[in-house]
Amino acid sequence: DVAGCLDVLVSNPPYVADRDSGKLPPEVANYEPRIALFAGEDGLLFIKKIAQNARRFLKPGGLIALEVGIGQAERVSEMLAQSGIGQIEITPDLAGIPRVVSGIAI
């Protein structure tokens, strides 16, 4: 069991909403496995599970960083805060889209 053992938890989980499958560029939709892309109705299926359990796995002071989809950063920040993560930051990608949500286990 790794409970309370991790210094860092980094994930690029699937985060595309099922309903957005037709919006993906062909180079993604045609070559990536569905399981690597889609995460339920709102795209947050896996991120919710990670956020709910992050504090359990991280040492106090441990870092979590999650890649998120367009429009998800604020909601993911709230999920992390509710699960005992502080110092939450949102980092944009090179296109200026909020892409990574990170924080420290309190």
C-alpha cells in the first residue's frame, strides 16, 4: 500500500467528455485509443477519483499535478481544495489555455 508514501503524484488522465468525441482533431481521434481520451459525461471521471484520493496517497507537503481539459481547471482546483490540497496553481499551456492544476498536500 502506498498510502501516505508519495512525494509527487503527476497524471495526464483521460479528460475529454464523451459528448465531445466529434470535436477532436483527426490526428487524435484516429490514432489514440478511446480509453486514453474519454472520461465520462463531463470528462472528469478519472480526475474526480484522483482528487478524492490524492491526500490519502501524498505525504504532507507532497505535490500533485494534473493535466486538464479546456474549461476544467477551476472545477479541478475546487475538487483538490476540498480534498485537502492547498497552494493550488493553474498553469497555462503554450496556447494560453489553463492546462495543469497543481497543489501541495496540507
